[in-house]
Amino acid sequence: ERSFMHERDAAINNTIQYSHRSKHHATTTINMACTLNRDDPLGGLPPKHCLNGGYKPVFTNRLQLEEALSFCKTTLENNLKENVNLVRVSAPLFVTRASGFNDNLNGVERPATFEPRDFPGTHLEVPFSLAKWKRWALHYYGVEAGKGIVTDFRGLK
């Protein structure tokens, strides 16, 4: 298994490798290019020859693209968990209005609110941000100093 440092070095050398094996096909390995030069104002974007009309998508099958994106997210999350001492926790899809977790960030937007059929009088909201909830979760899970949590935020706009 490759270490985080090795993967970081590979990324700095402009290649990230993705391997895919399906039930019916042999393993496919793809190198995806990006620039990670911190001095470059466009660092992290594809190389210039790709941006000037020379780009040809690696994936033509959208499901394979989704699998590759999922692989990248999972790999990043796993490396963060391992190297920055994080643990994965599940985030709420909805919060109660009374909890106070939903931030009214700009004072103008109103949260998507609904009352579940089986819980009359309970008003649930789709959160704008999990900032308050994450601080609460650190305490709830008893996360000690030097450790942290990682979660996926899913919201509606």
C-alpha cells in the first residue's frame, strides 16, 4: 500500500493513478494529470495544453467517472484520517429548529423546513453549515486534543 507521502510526491510529479477492475474487464490503470506548483496561480488545474482545447476526457462512461471520483474522495479522506489523526462520523441530513445548530449565515436565506408526518410539532431544517454541529460532535464523541473528525456535508440550496 502506498503511503500518503508517496501519493503526495506522485501528485507533485503531475500524475495521480487510478486503477479500476470490473467484473467483465481487466484492470484499467489511468494517469490523471494536474499541476500542483504552489507558485503557479493556476496550480491544481489541468496543464495548459489541456485547457487550450487539447483536452480529451479519460472517461467516456459516466459510471466509471463516478467510480473514479469516489476513489479520489475516499483516498483523500483515508489519507487525511491517517495522517492528521481524524475519525469519520456521520453528519445529520436534518436538524431540529430548536437545536440551534443551523447557522443563519447571511441573515437573508431561509432554511428548507418541513414537519415529518410521524412527528407532528417537530420542525426539521436542512442545515446551511455544520460548523456548530461539528463543535458539538467533538464534545459528544469525546474527541481528545490532537484528534478530530471528518464528515460529508449534504445540503440543499
